[in-house]
Amino acid sequence: MQKEFLGLRTAIYKVPDIEKAKQWYTEAFHTVPYFDMPFYVGFNIAGYELGLQPGESNEIKSENVEMYWGVNNVEDSYNRLLSLGATAHHPPQNVGEDIIVATVKDSWNNIIGIIYNPAFKAE
């Protein structure tokens, strides 16, 4: 049977200043956009897409969905994102079986999750 769902493809963050956000995400993720237009900026993060779209500065952002970007060292990545101007949301914590997670908020109040999970391998 063919799989219907092929895995996560794109995480989109809405930002009121797409140029400023593009600069911040370029530095935060150590990569340049592969798609760069006024209506959308797309980054390839290890085969997954991080997208930026223009949004209102007063837009209410829900905290009921979190996406986590895989990293090798959550503590180091968490501290580096804070040093770039992100604010603490949930500090690094071990959630069992050597899985460590943390979240920060960017300057536009988007939650950025980071995770170290030695047991999970993307297909």
C-alpha cells in the first residue's frame, strides 16, 4: 500500500517585516533562502522547508502547535538563538530516553522548537 502522508514538508512563520526576518533566519539557521520574493521566502533546512510569509504585527499567534527542528546539541542551539535575539519560551529539558527539547520565540512571537532525538531517523 502506498503511503498517503509523506512527512512534514514546510513550516511557515508569519512576520510583519519579511526582510528583517529573512536576515535573522539566515543567521539563525546558517543558510540563505533558495526562494526569495516579497510574498514568500523559503529556506531548505536539511531537506525540509522553512517559509516566511508577510503577516500583521498585531496578529495573534497560537501556541497549540509546535514544530521542532533537529539539532545535535539543544543547549548550544538554544543559547545561540537567545544570543541572536530570540526570547526563552521553554528551556532545554530531557523528556525521556535521551530526547531533549526546547523552544524559543523569535522577534515576531513565532515559536521555534529544537530537538535532539537520537532514536528518530527521517525516512
